[in-house]
Amino acid sequence: MACILVTGATGFVGSELVKRLLREGERVRIFHRAASTMDLIGDAIRDVEPFTGDIRDPAALDDALRGCELVYHTAARIGFGGRGERKLLMRTNVDGTATVVNAALRQGIRRLVHVSSMAAFGRPERPNGIIDEESEWQRSKANSAYALSKYLAELEVHRGVAEGLDAVIVNPALIFGVGRTGDNTRRIIDRLRAGTLPAIPAGGTNVVDVEDVVEGMILAMRSGRSGERYFLGSQNLSWRTIIQELADALGVAPPRLRLGARPALAVAYASEAFALVTGARAFVTRESVRAASKTYRYSNRKARHELGWNPRPFHETAQRIAEALEEASQSASR
């Protein structure tokens, strides 16, 4: 049985991948920071081989990789602006990926799947067509520091491929799932449930279920072409449709207000200022507003054709999340 290492295993995507691999009877090692919480892995922690360390520590990664054949690199920092955020994004996403690639080369890893993002494709300032794996990065105010860090991380993977590493890249869309309260897209769900989501952005994006992302990662490991990247996104939807489908599944009313780009930027300035004064995390930033106020469209044709990947529609994801949250609520009240 091949040993599989998962970096970022305690995070949103990594934890779902770990549980899926264990259900399939795989031997799984996880690499995570010592301060990471294990809530998303849950009882599955008893069935993995844990290794702790910094993603930029070559010695720690060598120890974790020794004897393994396959690697899923899911570790990453997600951030959209904020004081000092850019430096942290570059350290984790770029330097960390370079360290993983180098360790994989040293340890003779058979194949690596790198989890990137649709943000790494880049966005023009004005949406002008379909974005896919062949899109070329271009400098644009629509590209966040996070997007740049993921693009540069992909260059490290391509450098590894040039040096003999067998590696495949997957680029998930905006990922939805139950996840952890207060993190990622769960923040949108929590606010919608609580009735504190103030408004609906004017633009749109592509969305995908976390379980389908995991499926795409496994398919990429099995049959993806080395050096290629695969977009893992289900549907191009307006934010109005995304919020409405979540609200319908949760049984709540969506916000009535639709917020255009200019007023949204004003809210973002206020949110960032409040975060700077209080030390709290800004709910909305200028970078996230610039992305959410426009509609970018993506094609998943390559992943469907080459990997046989078939993601579910978003309304099924919304229903799955609502049912899981209801079940968790009932369990907590018993």
C-alpha cells in the first residue's frame, strides 16, 4: 500500500481529502503546524500518521516524506488584503510550495498534486470572455495578493517538473462546504443563517462543492497529465443566485440590498479601518470587493474531458450543507 502525504491536512480541503483517502483504505500521513486544531479531521486522526512542522522547513518535510510515494499539497494561506498580509501569503504559498517541491525531488516522490486556485489564472480588469487553464497571467488591479501568491506558487511547481518531478496542478473555484465556523465560505453561510449578511454583491463567480474538489484531486493524481493544470469548478453563477440558493436550502430570507462596486468599496474601507483599530479580522476588504463586484466566467471542459470529473450543481451543495448543519444542531441539543 502506497504511503500518501497530505500537507495542510487540518484545513478545509485537506481534512476532507484525508477522510476520503482513509475511507478508501489508503495509508495516510498528515503534515500540519503544531498549533493546528484537529476538529475538521475528527476521529480520523486515530488512523493517520501525524507529522508536525513548518511548511518552509526542509528537514521537517524530508522526515514526513521519507518512505512516501504520493503527495497532495493543500497547505496554503488565504487572505484578501490587510496589514502585513502580502508578506505572509508569499511566505506560505510561494516559499512553502518551493520547499515542498524541493523535498519531493530529494525524496523521489512518484507524483505530487498541487492545490492551487482559479485566482492563479489571473483576472483582467474588465471581464472579457471565458477563463480557463490556457489563460495567461496578466498584471491587473483585479488580481489580489492572494492570486499573485498562487500564481507564483504554480511557477515553483513547473520548475519542479522541469527538474524531473511528476506533478499535476488543480485550480478549484470558490469552494463551499460545511467546514469550520468563521472560516472560508462558511462565514457567508453563518451570516446568512444569523440574518447579519448585509447585502448581495453585484457580480458573480464560479462555485464548487468541497467534496467534488477532493474527487477532482484524486482523479488528477490517477490520470492527470504531468505539468498540466485542471480547473475544478461547477457553475458560473451570480452572487444573487448563490445567496438565494443557500437561503432557500437553509430556510432563511436573503438580504434585500444589492450592493454595487462603489458603495461596497466604502464598506470595505470602513471594515479594514475597524479591523486595524480593533485587531479583528475584516469581514470584507477592498480586494475581495473588486473581485465580487464583477462577473468572471470559467470553463471546466478540460477536467470533465480528461479526468472524467462530473461536479454536482450548486443547489445540491447548498442542500447538503443545510442538512449537515441541521443534523449538527440536533446532535448538540440532545
